[in-house]
Amino acid sequence: MLPFSSSFTGFIIVAFAVAYFLSASIKILKEYERGVVFRLGRIIPVKGPGLVIIWPIIDKLVRVSLRTVTMDVPPQDVITKDNITVKVNAVVYFRPIDPVKAITEVEDFYYATSQMAQTTLRSILGQGQLDDLLSKREELNAELQKVIDFHTGPWGVKVSAVEVKNVDLPVEMQRVIARQAEAERERRSKIIHAEGEFQASQMLADAAKIISTESGALQLRYLQTLTEIAVEKNSTIIFPIPIDLIKAFMEKQGKDDK
């Protein structure tokens, strides 16, 4: 019985050793993953995707995802060029394009990209005024993407886009902007009213010129005014009649008397 027990124990040990060797040596990488393999501390060509076989103990495989990462930049206190303090947060889209550099050039490229985005956000936005931060959002996004991508390029990380999400203004500044917007609306209203008065005065001047040159036009305008007044029946209106309107009748009456 003892020899059988020893052989069974040896078989179990060999089976566990084989299972461990297979599990440690066979790796499956997804389509979006690559494997950076260190063999005795030295990098060998990148593996994946699919089935990858490595030597246990001798090789060490580090998985790198090539998918785009969406990273929120925490709110940062930014002092603009006109000395106004605002809180700004953003979102950064990036992905590693060189797995070897992403592993060997920086200790943690996720953390490093996050810190670079925060410092760049404060630096770039602090160079402009508050009006630029509120109105030139697309230009600032492009500048942030360009600067962050320049610094992360040596790490094998590509920053595809940076979007400023929210700009939190102090309460006092919100009131100032509200008053400014109200004053702007009032200014536009006055300009529109003045333009309307100017156009109306021009049209009245043109009408006066036409009426002054055409006597018939003056009489027609006179009759139109009488028609409009006749609509109101709640008052008595004494309206002088121009001699030109009854001149023909007077001349005819004079001829008849003769």
C-alpha cells in the first residue's frame, strides 16, 4: 500500500505542476489588448491579440489596453488674467498607441496623464481673461489638447480631445454678468427703437415731398382723414374744409347766378 500511496502523491504533484505551468504560460489577449513581455528583465516583441505563450518565472507579461480612456479632470481653481478666480473641470480622451513606451517611459501613464491634464488646465486657462473662457471654448479646448498631447507623446499616449465641462463663477461675478447682460439688452432695445424712428421719419419726409408736389394727393389725404374720423360717432368734430375742394362748385354757382 505504501508504494501505491507514494506514486499517487507523486502523480498529484506532477499534475498540479503541469496545470500551474499551463496556466502561467498560456495567456489570451483580447482584440484591444497587447502584451508587453519582459524576459529576464529585457523587452521582447509585443504579443497579442489572441493566444500567447510565455515561459513562467522567466517571462513577465503586462497587459495594455488600447481603448480610448475617458478621464474626468477634477475641478481646478483657475485665476484668469483679469484676476478672477473660477473653478473649472474638464474631460480628457486619450489612449496608448505605443504599449512599450506606455510601460517603460512612465511608471503609471494613467496617473501621469491625469496630473499633466490638471496642471495644463490651470496654466492655459489662466493665460486668458474670463470673457475668453466663456466665449472661446472651442479654441481653448484645441489648445489644451495640443499641449497635453505634446507632453504625453513621449510616453506613447495619444490625447485625442479635451473638453472643458463646467465653469463655476463666484456669486458676485454672476450678478455682475447678469447686470451686464441686462444693460446689453436695454442698449439693443434702444438702438432698435431709434432705428425704427429714423426709418419712420424718412418715410414721412418722403410722403411730405410727394404731397407737397401733387395737390391731388393732398386732397385725397384730406378725404381719407375725414373717413377715418367719421368712424367715431361719440363726438362732434369741426374740421375746416380747404377752399380747393369747393372751388369748382363755387365757380359753377357763380356762373349760374350770372
